[in-house]
Amino acid sequence: MIIALLMASVFPLAFDIQLVKVAGMIYIIADGSVDPPSAPISNVGDVSYTFTEDIYASIVVERDNIVVNGAGHALEGTGIWKGIDLTGRSNVTIKSITIREFDIGIYLNHSSGNTLYANRINNTYIGIDIYACSGNSVSANTITNNKHGIFNDHSDSNSISANTITSNYYGIYLASSSGDSISANNITSNHYQGIELYNSGSNGIYANTITKNNGYGIYLHYHSDSNSISANTITSNNKEGIWVDSSSSNIVCHNNFVDNTAQTYVTPGFVNVWDYGYPSGGNYWSDYTGVDVYNGPNQNVPGSDGIGDSNYTINAINNDCYPLMGPISTFDCGSWDNKPYYADIIGNSTISAFNFNATQKLISFNVNGSAGTMGFCKITIDNLLLGGPYTALLDETPVMSSVTSNSTHSSLYFTYLHSTHNITITGSTVIPDSHSSLGLLILMFVAASALLYVKRKRLIH
């Protein structure tokens, strides 16, 4: 005992970093208790479980509707077991844990409605393994140096968003899964694919940054059909930005394909969709060599519109008929009645300080580029969000713009000499007005119905 005290006083740092060694397994039991009771987990009300020290063990969760909070502590294994086992669980939140040195970091099996948030997972075979699950959320995790970052197998309608997934063999892998959403992830420097889908259809891949992966940026194969792939920035991957193998009816639009070793490949005989038609357009391809001197659905009316005048050809039956002349950025304008609204900006400028102001009925943003060069901008707006007629200002001075509209959206195109400018687009109607008008019509209808009912009742009596 004396020797131990002396060692602790001489080497306090060494003692501080020791993991608490709990033999093998820790259970959060269905009745809310923790076994063994000596495990360094604080239990508040059988709903909140918080690490008080780093732990050297696996955790099996047998209780639903709880939060397991690592509070920044580590959960470490020896290359075997599962770090956290959520088999059969629902409504469990796992957050703020550093998980390392397991076969599987977090395991979900026939589980639903769980949340994995702000964890750090590294040095496992599979960081997060999702099997036969639905309705789970995986967000804001940092997943590095694993064989598979996230493996989603026979699992539907899960959300994988805002994660940093780097230096794994595979970033995100979906197998025989549908209805999943993969959005706003940073998927960088993985050894093989950034995102791979096998026999997986009707999934959404949105607004991800997929860059510098040693394989394909996105790889769809073996009947991975009818997926929607948009608003992604896919750059500097060592193979194709997107490889579509034996898969069809995928919608690949409004992405930026920049400086990949090859931009895309599609297996001959399989048809996919590469543009939304005119005036919305297709994708930005950094190796596109066409020009923009015409506009219109047939690109035969004099005047530029931010869309290339000729196709970007992938193969004989796959073409982007309206390739974009500059990168596209998508900006969130808010939600009304649970419907999100966005604005798309195509241009050769750096866009910053985007703002939608419903009160002032305007959208504003800054543009910047190399001084003296010609800049262009095409902004597409939902007519319900901000309706015309429109006024465009460049640094508070009216700027000439061409406007193209259809039943749902309007696009404004204008040019300027580069430096730093503020752009303001002012509309005539705004979505809160339209919703207020709709609400007023509903109230008027209800009031009229009530009055008619009262009159009818009086006549009967």
C-alpha cells in the first residue's frame, strides 16, 4: 500500500490515464440497473447513464428509451467484441463517447429509432454496423481508421448525416437497403470508395463532400436503381467521381464533379438521368469544354444562361443535356409547414453570406473572384418562397438580369466584373404572405360554414 501511494505521488499522470478495467462486459439491464454495480457509469432515474471514467469493456444495452453519455470518456476493447451492442433496442441515444479497438464500434441489429451522436470511433473493423434496422439517426460522429466506416445492411429509412468519415477502407457502404438518407457528410481520404451501394435502391445522397478517396467517389453496382444523388461536391478522387455499374434510373443532378481522375462511367445499356431539364440544368463537370452563348430549352436563342450549349456526353445513351457552366451551391432558406425551401446558385464566383429575409422579401449574398475577370451568377428560387417580379441589385445598383420562369421556379441570370460585390434579389411575394392568405381563406371558409349551419338549424326549428 505504501509503495502504491509513493508511485502515485511520483507518477500522477500515469495513474490518471489508466482505463477502469471491468472484466469483459457491462450490462444496462432492462430493469434499469447496471451490472456490475461497480462499473463507472452514473445512473440518474434509470433513463440517463453517464460515464464517470474511461472504460475497458463492452457495453450491452437491454433497456429502451435511455441516454448513454460518454461525457468525452473512452470505451476501449482489445480488438474483439462489440463496443456497444444495441440489439433489439429502440429510442436509445449514444453520444460523446470515444470508441476504439473493437471488432464493431456500435452494433444495431433489428433496432429502430436510435440516435448515435457526436461519438469518435476509430481502429475497429466496422465503426457502426447497422443490420435489419429502420429509422435510426447517425449524425455528427467522427469515424476514422476503420475497415468500414458505416456498414448499413438490409436496413431502411435510416439517416446518416453530418459525419466526418476519413481514412477508412470504405466510407459508407449500403447493402440491400432502401429509403436511407446520406447527407452533409465529409467523406475524405478513404482507401477505397467514399460511398458504395450494392443492390440498394431509392436512397437519397445529398450535399456530401466526397474528396480525395483512393477509389470511386460514389460507386453504385448490382441493381442499385432509382437513387437520388444531388448537391454533392465530388472532387479529386483517384478513380471516377461516380461509377454506375449495372444500375439504372438513378437521378444524378446538381452535383459538382471536379478534377476526379475520370468524372464518371456507366455500364453500357443502363440508362440514368443526368439533368433536371431546362432551366434547372444538370451537373457541373470541370472537364466540360463547351461554351455558353445561347439560352432556351434548345439552346438556340442568343444570350448566355449559365448552361452549356452542347451536351456533356457520358456514353451513347447517357447525356447531361444541360451541363452547368459553373459550380452549383444549394442554400437552405428555411421550412414552412414541414417543407424545406432552398435556393440554387450557379456561378464562377465564391459565394458567401447567403441570407433569406422573409420580412424584407429578399435574398442577399456576396460574390468574389479574381479582380478584373468576368463573373456570372444564376440563382434559381422557388416561386412560393419568393415570387416575382424581381429586382436585382449589385452593390445597391440595379443590374440587368434575364429571368426564366416555369410553374414552380424562377431563374435570374446576370454578369458583373469581379471584385467583391453584394447581390440583393427582391421579390414581390414571400412565403409567409402566401401561408397567411391560405390561413385566412381557411378561416373564412370555416366561418362561412358555421354561419350556414346556424341558419340551417334555425330554419329546421
